[in-house]
Amino acid sequence: MARRSIVLGAGMVGVSIAWHLAQRGHEVTLVDRREPGRETSFGNAGIIQREAVRPYPFPRDMKTLLGVLPNRRVDIRYRPGGMIHAASPLLRYWQNSAPKAYQRIVPEYASLIQLCLDTHAPMIEAAGAENLIKKQGFLELFRSSSRLDKRLKEAKEGQARFGVAFQHLDRTALAIKEPDISDDIVGAIHWLDPWTVSDPGALVASYAKAFQASGGRVLQSEVKGVSQQADDQWEVQTEHETRQADDVVIALGPWAGRWLKPLGYHFPTFVKRGYHMHYASQASAHLNHWVMDAEVGYLLAPMQAGIRLTTGAELDDLEAPAHVSQLAAAEKAARGLFPLGERRDEAPWKGARPCLPDMKPVIGPAPKHKGLWLAFGHGHQGFTLGPATGQLLADMMDGQPTVIDMEPFKADRF
Ligand SMILES: Cc1cc2nc3c(=O)[nH]c(=O)nc-3n(C[C@H](O)[C@H](O)[C@H](O)COP(=O)(O)OP(=O)(O)OC[C@H]3O[C@@H](n4cnc5c(N)ncnc54)[C@H](O)[C@@H]3O)c2cc1C
């Protein structure tokens, strides 16, 4: 008889796991209170980030920290209440960002990132979603030569150690690729490997359709409870029905931590919230690539719905109300970078990157329960890493060897 698996959470991570399990013959139910891909996996910048071999460390130099304090930066904002609630994970994040600890983390993180294109490719094909994908990389823009030089050094290291491909664009070369970008930009790094997605939510939805086409079931219902029965079976209560399974996967993104507490797991989860807004472009202006204004800290993405501006991180509680100031500051800078037109959305979209203090996700079995599997904490790159996570977790669930060492992603490291 096929193993019955229930995957909780239909973001990029949960949908990818469900797809892989269905490919391996599991009888899979994918549960989400919304349609697939409507939360964090909907509103992101849509880059499948093959270049992101170095996860985002917490700033440690005094100049940056002092710059963050007045709370006016575009790339990072904080709310004191949110900082206090997440004080312990943030302290551990800061410690893990110290040079020695960080240098240990980079190759572990890179081992996962290196799988991203090869694992998205078969899902894109199965979903017939090629129309959503562009394979032209993205541009990281710099306003000062010193910051560009520093980043070029990292890019060269990434190339030598992890096979990252890039091209340095001086002002003239950049102007050919992006004629409407401001002269304040002195140069750019063109990351050549990444793929960009013109509607991230639609890609997740198309992966979910491919999952259904291969026999999987999507249940749109609020999860109310997860419990282990005496006979090693699992029971999931939802608003609409109660289901039994041999395996349950927790892929609830920013909500995962709170669902694991009643099961006796206290993971140091926290979130980095982010916003987006779509814009028209003025008159004949055209943005050809996804561009990141690296020194200011936001991104412009020419998507189907318009030019999507995504913000950097806001440290606050997951469910705290939206604050408009960070997006407003990013918009002001973006209007100086590129001739944006009017806003296209009534209100900004708000989401939350699901984070863990060592910048790596948890992927693997729950230490205290047979049949409980975990996949969350993908931070800045969950859209990139969903399919790799799906492949790896499905291999682990089937007792098969994995293509990379999973030790760095084990749950019991916390
Ligand atoms: C502004 C911004 C830009 C980003 N840009 C990028 C990028 O360019 N590239 C990249 O790789 N990553 C990017 N990210 C990060 C990426 O979006 C996330 O890491 C990723 O979407 C997380 O996916 P997930 O499946 O873990 O979570 P989600 O997509 O949030 O999925 C979790 C699901 O759980 C469901 N859920 C929660 N509670 C319940 C319940 N009680 N019952 C039923 N269902 C429930 C939710 O409805 C949701 O669908 C960005 C994030 C932000 C905020």
C-alpha cells in the first residue's frame, strides 16, 4: 500500500515536497488555508538565486550598526517590541555572523543553493511553466566604486569555490543593458546564472497543478491540530476534515515554529518582514532586467503585474500591522534610480521571510517523533530552495541517499 503523507503548507517549500513525494508514489494530501502560493511565496522578488551562496549575515561592523539605529535605512528597519520578542534568536544570529562561524556556514549553505536550478528545471517542465521563466540573470547595482570592488572580490571567490558565474559591467556596459538607469550608478555585477520569474505565485500554483496531475490532493482548509496516535500514525485536524497519515511534513514557512511548540519543539525562529508594490513605468522607459540597488537595499523586478519593488528586512512580530515607511523610503530611492510611474496596487503587500539564527533551513526528521518531518526556515531564499528541499526531504523520507550531506540542516542542531 502507498504511504500516506500529509504536507502542511502550500508555499514553494510545501508544494515542492508534495510534488516529489507524489513522484515517488506516496498518497499525498497538501493542506493550506489559502490556495497554493498565496503567502510568502507569492510576494517575493521571484529570483531563483543560484548566485546566493553566501547567506545574509547580521551586520557586525560598528558603522553599519550605528547607521541602523535611527531606523531610517531602506535595507533594514526594526520595531523595538519585535526585537525584544526575538531577542534570543537575534543574538544567536549575530553570533553566527561572526567571521569564523559564518565561514563554516557558507559552504554548507552553498551546497543547497548549488542544487537550485537543477531541481527547479524538472518541475518547470512538468508544470509547463516555461513562459514564467527568464534565464538572463539579474543586475546588482552599485553607487560607489569601493562597494562594487568589495562585492567583486566576493563574486570572484564565489566563482572559484562554488561555480557562480558573473560579469562586471562598467557604466558604459550597464547603459547598454539598462539605458534608463540613473547615472548615480557607477557599475554593476551581472549575475549570469539566476533565473527570474515574472509571477512567483503563479509558478507555485503551476507546480501545485502538476502535483495534482500526478495524483496528489490539495485540501484548502485551516490546520487546527497535529497529533501522533498511539499506533505511530498521525492525525491532522483541519477546519473541514480530520485525516490520518503515516507521515506529516511541517512546511508552514513563517508559521512553522508556533505549530511545533505543542509537539515539544522550541525552535529559535524569527521573521524578516518585507513589502512589495507594483508600478507602471513612465512614458518610454523600460526596465530589461531584475535590478538590485545594493547599497540602498531594495529590488526592482519587471514582472507581469508591473515593476515590483521589494523591500529589505523589517524586524518585527509576524502578525504586527504593516508599516508604510520602509516602502515609502525605498520608493523614493527607486524613483531616483529609474523613471517609475504610478502605483498599481491599492495597498502594499506584506510578507515574512522565515528565519533561523544560523541562516540555514531545517530539513529532515523531527528528532522526537517517528513520521514527523520538518522543512522550514529558508529565510531569504525559500523560493530558490523549495524544489531542492522537496527532493532532499523526499529522499530522506524514503530512506534513500541524498545528493548532499544533510547534517548541516538537521533539526537537532538547535
Ligand atoms: C520581500 C521578499 C522578497 C523575497 N525575494 C526572494 C527571492 O527573490 N528569491 C527567493 O528565493 N526567496 C525570496 N524571498 C524569500 C521567500 O519568499 C521565502 O523564503 C519562501 O517563500 C518561503 O516559502 P515557504 O513555503 O516556507 O513559506 P510560505 O510561502 O509562507 O508558505 C507557508 C504556507 O503555510 C500556510 N499556513 C500557515 N498557517 C496555516 C494553517 N494554520 N493552516 C493552513 N495553512 C497554513 C500559509 O497559508 C502559507 O501558504 C523573499 C521574501 C520576501 C518577504
